[in-house]
Amino acid sequence: MSPTSETAQGGRRLVIVESPAKAKTIKGYLGPGYVVEASVGHIRDLPNGAAEVPDQYTGEVRRLGVDVEHDFQPVYVVNADKKSQVRKLKELLADSDELFLATDEDREGEAIAWHLQEVLKPKVPVRRMVFHEITKDAIRAAVANPRELNQRLVDAQETRRILDRLYGYEVSPVLWKKVMRGLSAGRVQSVATRLVVERERERIAFRSAEYWDLTGVFATGRAGDTSDPGTFGARLTAVDGRRVAQGRDFTSTGRLKDGAQVLHLDEAGARGLAAALEGAAFTVRSVESKPYRRSPYAPFRTTTLQQEASRKLGFGAKATMQVAQKLYENGFITYMRTDSTTLSETAVAAARAQVTQLYGADYLPDKPRSYAGKVKNAQEAHEAIRPSGDRFRTPAETGLTGDQFRLYELIWKRTVASQMKDAVGNSVTVKIGGRASDGRDAEFSASGKTITFHGFMKAYVEGADDPNAELDDRERRLPQVAEGDRLAAEEITADGHATKPPARYTEASLVKELEEREIGRPSTYASIIGTILDRGYVFKKGTALVPSFLSFAVVNLLEKHFGRLVDYDFTAKMEDDLDRIARGEAQAVPWLKRFYFGESATEPGAGGGAAPGAVGDAAEAGNGDGDHLGGLKDLVTDLGAIDAREISSFPVGDGIVLRVGRYGPYVQRATEAEGETGQRADVPDDLPPDELTVAYAEELLAKPSGDFELGTDPETGRKIVAKAGRYGPYVTEVLPEDTPKTGKNAVKPRTASLFKSMSLDTVTLEDALRLMSLPRVVGTDPEGVEITAQNGRYGPYLKKGTDSRSLDSEEQLFTITLDEALAIYAQPKQRGRAAAKPPLKELGTDPVSERPVVVKDGRFGPYVTDGETNATLRRDDDVETITPERGFELLAEKRAKGPAKKTAKKAAKKTTTAKKTAATKTAAKKTTTAKKTAAKKTTTAKKTAAKKTATAAKAAGKPAAGTD
């Protein structure tokens, strides 16, 4: 069937894809008889709360959106924001003779296609149209070769969705009760959070070890040039045959590893040896040369693209996928969610042609290179991520700009390089020996690498997670020396080193860790990292992912009471089971029964219900050594053993404990006095946990906190105190105990926030009385209107009736005169934007826009901007500590999102007007009695509706844990 032949047959075909951008691109490749429309993602899903569940469902089904008693039947509802789009699709389908479901060819895309078919209920032939790149040839081939819906893929996606719903909706409420409201748990997000927390625990437990060695600069006596240097550096490796200790020889507690037969040099020993080697004669003891060969890297799959975009471009995983999505939808690259490193024959031919064209035949291997998929259950029907088409466009030919250009260039280079020859060369190790004046024998070693043929490195070199790591294409040339050659030591210095704690995860290294442990699916990693950042479990410090104290409490609870659910092997095994279901090797319903109800649920006659068990059953189901599938229902039912205070408390040392409270973390030192809570102080939310030392905790506790009595107001005789409030420090008066606090005669104490220049430990009684005297009457204008000076949310200002004018400083509130106030009001009121404020910080030039990036203070807080794009700083970002890389990353994410969509205000206005008109007409017809009755009914109905909504919301809970 040709895409253009249908017009002759008089038919009309409706093609449905996920996104408008994809629809626009595809529309250009099909004939006039095709209508291409977007579903705009999923059109239906499990309900987001009890209010969305149809009335016929009650009880647990209403809470979960899944009927666990009847084979885990899901309740699907059309999303409220998709109803109009569904209506449009039905109208288009009514005028069509054939339906093509052209969603992505992965599980998610297959599920969207199935839901479309279920909701639209087409009465015309339905075809499943699949493609992995959006080019004219690929789209026409997909139309000509449709297939049927793959029900196995649909079932696999549905099983994952149900599993994630049960996990999230059952475990999240436990976190609400025992840790804090609004938290969420997820099958993969909780395990990812645990990984980040465990790394921080390692850093907290880490104790640094100091070790020393020597560095020598040796000269050959020749002049030297670039190919044969005259001098080179070497490091001390052995003394009297004993290897000198290096960082790898120490444990995380700072001690030498058991059995390490090494010499541990301290500063005195290293400096003494360096002095003893002055004037010593050195000779080359050995020269070992080995051939060097490096093969190209495989083409990108989803996770390796995310890792490299992070290392080379500074993109977060989410930003990478957003940019890649745009490149795919506009026909520049193949599908970006793939586990495969396979290239089609067409792609291999295109890559090899460009190798010859751009680098010459010398760089082209005799045979095409193929790459075996290393990812378990990789969908080999998919291709690696590569430039689309049978001829690759060079980056310059695409017309792309900004982030899209940079990501396309990365993908293009990697793909072309994958079909080039190996890089070859030589690696050399030279050992130098000399005898110190005290008779000790010292041996130094130097390593070099020369590349004689760069091969694929001409096109591409992979980045590294460690910023200090040496990249593959770096050469280290050593002089041409032979065994027995004499060398002169120009300089020998003692160098001190300290072992370092394990590096925190970055987005790139966390993605790599999750993939290596086979936890979750690579296509979901970007959203998982986004979730743990948004939930406040993790924040960024530069590019490092730092766990919050809140995440320590959450992981602590999950480890102690839901051990298996955050066990790495269990999660990987669960992923393997889901893949088995996708392949048809296991059945979904029995598997879900075992996961939710436990082993007894699979026995004949169990009926899907949970068998009652002893109190210990829950703990055994979560942490036992039997089958990896326990009963989730029992686990979340037995919460008696969970001590909320215990799981949120962590010892710091010297009797100080860190606690995670409802309003954030704080440190506390207990007191022996009965009934007293002891000292306590808030801990900054953005403090990395490994920086909370005993010394820092003592410093926090020593800071002024609580109520500070400043004295007595001479006019009222009331006590004046300064307090640290949730929204900042303030002063207030203490009212007598018999003062009414509620009712008509209630009296509120005078209260005022401290100026920015003030602090709790320096504010005086005089300052407090002045602050509480505000607002101050400055005087009246010639017309008798009073002018006051007030301190507001956005700073100090003058007020005259409804006319407000800003003041330059807080001190002006007390010093401004009537004449000065009148002069300000004599000036025309400034409209629009105020004069631009100077930047708070300069971050350098953005690598994408090539414009200077600065941090500015805006109405809604500080933000980074390059003059074209603005991005608000996140909660965990700080103006003082934000790095240029973090600023560039925020801008990249904002660009990837594109401009914000404008809401249609006109339509809303018309609707409101129509409602008001209708209401007025109806009211005019009714009598006074009818009005009263209607008002009474309406009030009652509103109360009932409000009560139902509140109950429904409470029951639904809406834990945002519907995904991994």
C-alpha cells in the first residue's frame, strides 16, 4: 500500500502519534489523504485519586485504582486534561476509513496504542505502524508494512504500572505516618535514593590516611625536543625492595590493609630520604615497552548517551532526554529510548561512507564493526541512537543551533567513530635506581604512552567521570633511554598525600551504577533522578548528588522494615521477572498475587485474599531468606514495630543527636533534667550530611536560639523578647496571662521582623521598640491625606491612600521627613520594570549561547541568565556557592523545556461571563422564598460536596509514586 495511492481509492486514513511535533514532521511525509494527529501522550491511566474513580467502585479499589481481589484488574480513566483531545480524535476517526496507531515501538508506546484502540473503539480497520526514525523512507515503509498490536508488550507495561501503583500507594502512606507528609516511595526511586545515602554513609565513616612519597625530575643530558624530551618526571615506588605505600593500600578507616607488605613513609621519613638522595647517581634499570591498542566505543544507547552528555556537555539526564526527544521528533536521530548498540546495514554503510569522505580510506577497517548488546533483555529490534537516514548529515548541514546542535554532534561523532579503525601505539615503563648517602636503595618509575595511529580518536574520545582521569587520546612522551643509561636528578621533592573518601554520585555515575546492578529500565533513569531531586531526597552540589537528612530517615525506615523492597538483588530479580512476563515465560496475575499477598496467595483456593499470619510474618516477608517475593500487604499492615523517633534519629557524637523533624533537621543534646528537651538547633537544609561533625554541631548549639528577653517597654510595662521564627527572626511583646486571645475582645501582641542588618544576638530593646512602632506616620499632604512609612514583604515603602512608593533602605523608615516624602510623591510613579539591579555573581561564558552568564535577584528569588534564557535557582542552589557548570546546566534544562505555553484566557472569560448572565437571569425569575430555599440547598450541597471531596482526598492520599 503506497502512502499516495489511497487518494485514487477515495479513502482517508487517520494516523495517531504521541506528540504534536512528531505529528507535524510525519504529516510532511504522507500524502493528502492522511490526517496526522497527536494523542499528546497517554490518554488514560490509573486514577490519580479516589475522586477520579467511577462510583461503582468502593473500598480498596477506590483507594488503589486496582482491584486486588479480582486478578488485579486495573481501573482506567481518561485523564481530565485529555477529554477534549479524545473527543477530537473520535470526530476525526468518524470521517476516516482506516486507523494507523503510530506510537513509539517500546512498551510505553505499545500501551498508548492499546489504550487508544480501547477508548476510540474504531469500527474501521486498525493497523499498528512502527518505525525507529522519522525520515520519508522510514515513514512510508512503516505505512506499507503495518503489524498487529503486540499484546505481550501491553501486558508487560500494565504489570509494571500496577506493581508501581501498589508499591507507591501502599508504602508512601507509611512514610507519611512515620516520617513526614507528602513523601513518596517507588520501586526504583527508593533504591536509587538508598544508593546515594549509602555512599554518603561511606563518606561519613571514612577516615583519611596521610602518606608521603618522592617525585624526581631526571635529565638525560641531551637537549631534547617534542619527540625526545630532555627531562622527565618519575615517582618513588620502592625503597630497599619494599614498595612504597600508595592510597590503595589503606582501608576506609585510615589504616594499612592487613597483609600489606609496604613501606609507609611519613613526612619526616620522606624529607630525610630526599635529603639523602641529593647528589646520588641514578641509572636506568629497565625499559619495558608494550604495544598499545584501543578499539572504538559502541554507538550510544540511552544510558551511555546520558552519561556522555553529562560529562561532555554538562547536561542532566532529564535535559539530555528532552533535547534528544526534539531531535528524534524532528527527524534528526533515531529513537532515543533503546538498550541496543546495534546498527542497521544502512546505518553502517552511511557511517563507513563518512569515514572515507572525512578521514580517508586509511581510517576505514576492512570489515564493518558490529557491537553485541551488553544490556540484559536488550530489545535488539531497536537500533542504537544514531543520525537518521541512509546518509548522515554532518552537524554543519543540519541547521541546528544551541543544545540540539551540541547533542546531535555528540551522537554523530560517536556513530562515525564506531566504524573506524583502532588507535594503536606503544606504552613504556622506565625504572630508575639510585643509592642514598645512608645506603638505602631507591627506585623510581615513569610511564609513557605514544599513539602512532589515532584511528577512531580522530573523531571521538570518551569522557571520564573522574575530572582528574586521563583521557584515552592523551600522550605522555618519555625520552628514548636504554637500560644502563646514566641520569642526573635535577630535583627530588617530598610530596604529601591524603586518601580521599569515595566520590559522590553524579547523574552520569548513578545512571551507570543502576544499569550495572540491572535495577529498573534505562529508559526511566532520567525521570527517576528527576523524582528524587524534586522530592528533596537528593540535592546537587555542583554536579554531585548529595542526599538530604530527610532521605537518611526514609532509607533508614525502608531498610529496617521493608528490607527486601530496597534490596539491590531483590529489585534486580523483580526486573528480571517483569522481563520474563514480557517474553511470555511467566504470568502476570500469579506473580502479582505473590508480591502483594505473599506465598499463600498462589495456593489453590486462596482466592487472592491475604492469609492471616502471626505478628512476625511481616518482618519475615520483608527480610527473610526464602523466595524473593514476599507479601507487601502484610508489611504495610503491621506498623506497630516502627518507632518514628528512632528511625529519624542519628547519633553525631558527644551526646548530640541529629533528628529529622516535621519542619526539617535539627541537632539536640539531651539533658538529665526531667521534662526538659535540652539544647536544640536547626541544621541548614543544604548541609551535606558528611559535613555535620561534632564540632559543627557544637557550633550550631552555641548560637543564640529560643526567646531572648530584651527588657521591659517603659510605656506598657510589658516584657519584650526576640525570637527565631520559621520565617526569620522577630521581636514581640509578652501579653499578661489573662489577656483574651480569642473572640471579639482578643488582643494580638505587637510583632515586627528584624531588619536585614540586625541579628538575634545584637538586637537591643531600643531597636525592638523602634521596630514595633512601625508603621510610622510621616505626616499629611496638603490635601490632608496621611502618609505612613511601612516595612512590607518586598521591603520598605511609603503609603498614601492606595498609592505606594518604595524606599531605598530600611533606615529611611525612621529618618524620612515629610518634605522628603512629598518630594518622592511629586515624582511620576515608575511604571513597568524598575532599574536593573547589578548582578549578584558572574559565572562566565555559556558554552551554548556564548553569552556571559550572571546570577540576578528577581521578584521570585535569584536566577541565572545569559540575556536570552532565564532559569530560577532551585531550593538547594545557593548564590554564594553555585558553580559555572551548575548555572550552565540550569540554562540547558530551561532551553530543553522550550517556552512556557500560554493559557487561553479569552475562553475562560467568556465562560465566566456566560455563567454570570445565566445566574442573573435565573435569579430574576425566582421569588424571595425560592431564593432563600435555593440558597439553603446550595449551602447544604456545597458543604456535602466539600465533605465528600475532603474524604476522597484523604482516602486517595495521592502519593506521587505512580512510576518507578
